Amino acid sequence: MIKINSQAFFKQAKKVIPGGVNSPVRAFNAVGGSPIFIKKAKGAYLFDEDGNKYIDFISSWGPMIIGHAHPFIIDSIKKQADYGTSYGIPTALETKIAELAVKMVPNIDKIRFVNSGTEACMSAVRLARGYTNREKVLKFSGCYHGHADSFLIQAGSGASTLGTPNSPGVTKASASNTILVDYNNKEQLIETFKNNGKELAAVILEPIAGNMGCVIPSEGFVELIRELCNEYGVLLIFDEVMTGFRLAPGGAQEVLGVKADIITFGKVIGGGLPVGAFAGKDEIMNFLAPVGPVYQAGTLSGNPIAMSAGLSMLTYLNEHNEVYSSLSEKTNYLRKGMEKALDKTKISYHINSLGSMISLHFSDEPVVDFKTAQKGDNDRFKKYFHGMLDEGVYLPPSAYESYFLNDAISYEDLDFTIKAFEKVVSTL
Ligand SMILES: *Cc1c(COP(=O)(O)O)cnc(C)c1O
């Protein structure tokens, strides 16, 4: 497949945008080659500037859970646009989406809207610090919480769990307030609480991880975090930017049956427009300005077009609960097809999946944390990615990302994908 227009657009973009992209993973650095440029999308399909059609398995990294350009969402955007695009003054629309979110998600009384998942997580941590009057935060290696300073931290050397910056520009001071623990490592978690529990404002995690591939919490892991947080007076933040409204109407709290103190949202909640949010019980949320002392603000927060798209998305999901079982069944069908094809080869692999999230790892060991995710065969992944792309299947361009199915994908699309998969893996 020769991609003349996309390549020309990429070349031009690189002159005026760093790396030609507004978010790094889009640049194909992890897989080589040059990215496709999208002209439009409809339902399960992406169409690039060269006229190629692809079945989309990233769904804009989550938001397009019912497919691209769904009429229910698009109509609400068009209608709202005629009323103006931003006021900086409250709207009834904001209350409506807040009421619906509070109804769908367990254990929350109030929700504050922001413009991205990054902002949601950054603000949630500030709120937790203000509420507890403590400074340290515990996060897990391989969990992504956006690009605020306190999250761009990697494990320090040796026995120390204290983080070090993993990007220039992040200060040592920021890093020294973030403690890193391996996902699914109960012993390390207990030890870290013993040493630092009383200084911790919050533990933040992806309750089902989607940013090191799809990684499922082991039996009792999230429950243990909850118990330790209770014992040491630490707030538990579920980062549900990915899992919120994707795994179930009530997200991971509903799926796992574990309550968090603050929950962050993004992606699905905006229906494809830039929206994030964080939520919790009255007692905690009332710590926020203007009622409480913790400052947080946003000129375009609660933007009417974004709220309108988000409200339509949540309304649709609330009224069509069958979307969740449908997505699960489609994901399982894909998984079985992939396993069948891979079992005909000598390739070692592990597949993780839950609900509409699935990831394939070319590795010998089960993937349970960031270290095991890193052991996958990257060269094989690159060949696999480009092979699938040439067949018209768009997968995440990195071995560390989960696929996110959307319900517009049909069984015909899945059969097409599995056929392409059989062909591609037989060449690996
Ligand atoms: C995508 C993501 C974020 C960041 O959201 P942005 O809207 O990209 O800022 C945070 N946490 C998780 C779990 C995510 O998947």
C-alpha cells in the first residue's frame, strides 16, 4: 500500500508541528514508517487521505465506543453549535450531564468537569493533597495518568521505590513526592505503606490497566490497596479515564466491586470532544473552590458543545446497556480467532483481555506489570503492526497499548480482521 498523500502531509506537518503530531504515540516512532493521515471516519471505519479504508481498533484511544460519527452524538453537537460555542457562564447542560454521571457511577455525589484526562488526574491529586494535608502520592509503574509532572516518574535505581523524573523538565522535587510500586506486587505495596503510609495523600491507579497493554489486577490486589488506604488514612484514586463508561456504566468500581474515594474520567465521557472529569463524595468534593480551599478552574471547562456530546454519549450508554455485553462478546470472538491463528505457529504469545480491552504480547511470560510488558518481542510487533495496517486493520502503533473495540465493529469486520491476522502471523 503506497501512501502518497499521507506521506506528503506528514512531511509538511513536521515543518510546523514538533514531530508532525500533537501527541507523540501518533508519530509511529515505536513501529517505524510514517503515520497515515485521517480524512474522515464513520462507524467502525477510518478513511485516510489516500482513500484507504481501515477497521479501527483504537476508537480514538477509547472515546468512540459506539463507533465514529454516530448520528445521536453528531446531531446533538450540530444543534448546540447553533446556540453558540462557549459562554464562560453556567449552563443547565452541565447539571444534566453531572446528574447522569452521578446516577451511573457508584459512590459519587459530585463531579467537576475539565478538558482532558491529564487535567482530571492532576486536579484529583491536588484535591487529595489538600484534603489529607499530606504530600506524597503512590503510583504504579506502567500506569499512565496523563502528563502532569507528578506522573512523569520512573522507578529509581536499586532498592529505592522513590521515583526519578522520566522527562527533562520534571523537577527532582516533583519526583521525590511520587513513590513507585510494581503493579500486582502485594509485598512491595505492603512494605511501601509500612515505610510511607502516613505521608501518603493518595494512591492512584488504573484499576484495570490499559497503558502497558491491557493488564488485569490479580486476585485481591485492588482490595488490598483499599484496605491499606483505609488503615493509613490515604485516599484511593481510581483513574478511570480509560475504563470509565467503557467496561460498564459504573466503570471499574462496578466491575471490581471496590469503592474509590476519587474517580477520574476522560475519553468516553466527552463523546469524542475534549472532556475530563473527577468525582467523589460530597465531603471530599466540597474541598474544591469555590466552596472549599483547593483551587481548580478552567475557561473552557464544561464547554457547551463538549457537554452536549458527552451528555448524548452517556445517555446512549445508559439506555443501551446491551452495548457492554455486545462489546465483550466481540472481544472474546476476536481473542479466540487470534489464539487459533497463533496456535498454528511457533510464536510465543500472551493475550490479556477484559470487556472491550484486549492486548496481544509476543512474549514467553504472562504480562502482569510493566516489567513483563517490556519483555515482548518489539521487532515482531513492528512487522505485525505494519502487516495488519497493509491489510486494512488499524491497531495501536505501540506494543504497550491495548486495543479498544467499538460496537460499530461487526462480526463481518471481525472475520475480516481474523483472516488478515492469520495471514500476517504466518509471516512472522
Ligand atoms: C488517556 C489517559 C489519561 C490522559 O488523558 P488525556 O485526555 O490524554 O490527557 C490519563 N489516564 C488514563 C488511564 C488514560 O488512559
